[in-house]
Amino acid sequence: MTPRQIAIGVVAALVLTLIFQTFYIVDQREQAIVVRFGDPARVVNSPASPGAGLKLKVPFIEQVIKLDRRNIALEAQQEEIITSGQQRLVVDAFLRYRISDPLQFYRSLRDEATAADRLARLLNSSLRQVLGSASQTDIVSGQRTQLMQKARADMAQRAQASRLGIEVIDVRIKRADLPDENRTNVLRRMQTSRQQYAAETRAEGEQRKREIIAEADREVSVTLATAREEAGKVTGEGDAQRTRIFANSFGKDASFAAFFRSMQAYEQSFADGQTTMVLSPDSAFFRYFERGPTAGSR
């Protein structure tokens, strides 16, 4: 390369460097702080004075520090908190904020990484103070909304007192749970309680079953006794009626009475089919086998 070409290249490089050091672009989602020798000189596109676009600065003297103009989410680390009932809870929370005063933010925190660390400590302290005065039930479900409003107000007050240049938008609990060892103990107690309840229920059911069976047996006994009593009455009435009929029949015909009694004697004697009797052929016991019903009248 010729000296002329080298000179042109050097001049072009200097011009480009000067351009890059003089012009900068601020996006709509950003706000910029122009720093001169380490001290903030002015703010570009701040919430109070919007003005994004192509901007100028003094080359090599002024530097540009860009900050987020949108809402910023900060995920806090899990913290263990002691409730008013001396119960331990693991709380997982997050914070949403925006940089409302860029100059104050820069003077107090310098950058967003430092801000995240400082705000995480403030959030932890605020949650401990607010949730430490509440019960486990209120934190988990009962009064969570009201507690989050208190935490937000307390966090905003702390940020203002610390002159951080931010606006606290929201504080929320993502999860509030028992520590692992406590959760195991609670689950074990719940299981024991359910087992006791099941045993009591089974015992009550068994007792009720015995009562129902005893009541049914009693009703069966009463029903059978009543049926036997009724059967005895009916049988007695039938026997009495039969006796009356037989008595009337016997009174009208003496030979029929003798024949009927003999038939009953035959039935009782030969009922089992194995009875052996040794009698004389002309015995009066067998007279109806020879001569029929008229045997008694001769």
C-alpha cells in the first residue's frame, strides 16, 4: 500500500471512531444516563421526559449507561420464615419494579445487577416482618391478598427511605410450603389421623352390624314364637274339632268307633315297617283283616 492509501485508511478509521463516539441510539424500551468523567450529566428518555432516538454526546469525554425503562421482574431466592405460630414456612416470592428516577438509581445502585442484590435483601426483610406476624393459614390461603398488599407497601417504604430511585409495582408469593422435614411429619400425622378415623369408622360399623344382627335375630325369635303360638292354637282348635267330630261319629255308630281305633292301632304298630308280632291266628287284634268293618258287630 502506498503512504497515501495508508493515510486515507487512518483518517477513515478516525472518522468512524469519532462518529461512534459522538452518536448513540436510545430505544423506546430504554433510558440512558450520560456520564461525564464518572458523574451523571443528563438523562435521555426518562419517564419524566421521553425522547428516544438518535442522540449526540461529547466524544471520548461522555459515556452512555443504558437502563431498562420497562417493568423489571426480580425472582427472590427461597427463604425460610417463622410465622406467628412458630411454624416454619419456605416462601418463594418475586418483586416487580421500574426505575422511576434514573439519576438517583445510578447514584445509589449504579447498575441493575447491584440493584437486584440490594432489592432481594430488602424483599427478604420485608417478607419476614409482614409474614412473621401472620399465621400459617393466613399466609397459605386466608389473608394472602391483604398480606401481599402490606408487603408491597412496606417494600415501597423501604425503597423510598433508601433513596433507590425505583417504584415498587407488586410483591407476590409464588409458593409457601412447609420445609421437607416438616412436610414429612405433617403427612405422617395426617396418615395416622386418617388411619385412626378409619379404625373408628370400622368399629362403629361393626358395632352397628352387631346391633342390626341382634335386632334381626330378636325379630326372628319373636316371629317364630308367635308363629308357633298361632300354630299351637290352630292345631289345638283342629284337634278339638276333630275330637268333637269323632265323638259325634262314635256316638252314632259304635262299630265304626271300634273299627277306627283298630286302624289307629294297626298304624302305630306297623309304622316303622319292621315290627314283628306273634299272635294267634284267631286273635281279636286281626279280626278286621278277616271280616272287615262288620267284625265288631258280631
